[in-house]
Amino acid sequence: MRHLTNTWHSATNGGLVYYIMDNEWSLWQSTHRDIHPVGPTMDEVFTDFCNYATMVKGIDPNALVAGPEEWSWPGYFYSGYDQQWSGANNDYNPADYPDRKAHGGQDFGPWFLSQVMQRSQTAGQRLLDIFTLHCYPQENNVGSDAVDSTTALLRNQSTASFGIPIMWIPVGSTASSRSFPG
């Protein structure tokens, strides 16, 4: 963090503005199985997120922190621990998931947001500025290198799977020139 701000300055002085707190926490047991063979629990993700977000805000208070950057609906609803547990036990009933049970049957995303809000209030600083979630659309060719207009339309429509309107700002427009100069 200090290297980043010492090299490129703080967010308000032209440095990095956004810090994304990792990617796909709930898949660590498969993407990082050599160092994290057991899926992270809700508490582990929350604790690690808050520790790193506190560090970022402590060094660069105007930086924007994004997270948890989970993958699709499984990452929104269930911890990595529960996703791994369900596969290992061939039990896909969320009511049986141990981590979910330990948190009153709550979905991960809303639980995480409420916990981060409480921690932010206690800390006297906002620790999460942008809640992030992404998906891997399953339509034909969407994940390919295809550049035809039909595939491009499918890619754009796939964002609707979250039920959230997505605003596209063309690069070169007045609004985007602040974020994408040149």
C-alpha cells in the first residue's frame, strides 16, 4: 500500500482510486488449493476484508474500496466453506450448510454487507464503497473470442441476470473522460 501511494500518490492526487479486495473468495479452495485447501468461511472473508480495507483507508482515506468481488449467485448466497461442504457431502440443501447455519441461515451477501456496515460505524470510517459481484454467462459463444454482433448483444444482455440495470458510458464522452482520459 505504501509502495503504491509513494510511487503513484494518493487517490486524490492522481494515484490509484479503486482497491478491489481480492477476487472470488468462495473459490479459494479450488483456485488456491495449495495454500487454502478449505473454503473460506463467512467470518474469514469478513475479517480479512475488514483488515485490508482498514489498512487501505488508513493510508489513503479517499481511496474507494470494492468487494467482495464474488462470482455469480453461488458466491453471493454461500461461503466457500459451504460450497465445498455441499459438494463433498452431496447435500445441496442450503438449510444443511454448516457455515450458513452458524450465521442464522443468512445469505452471504446480505450478511457480509450488514457486518461491514456495523464495522464501518464502529471504526468511524466507511470500509466498503462498492459492492461487487460478477458472473460468467452461459450462453453460446459468450465466453469465446467471437466478435460478431449477436455475441456482443448476448454479452451485454447477460448483465441482466443480476436484475440490476447496467449503465454504459461510452469512452470519449464527457462523463467517461474523467475516468478514462485520452
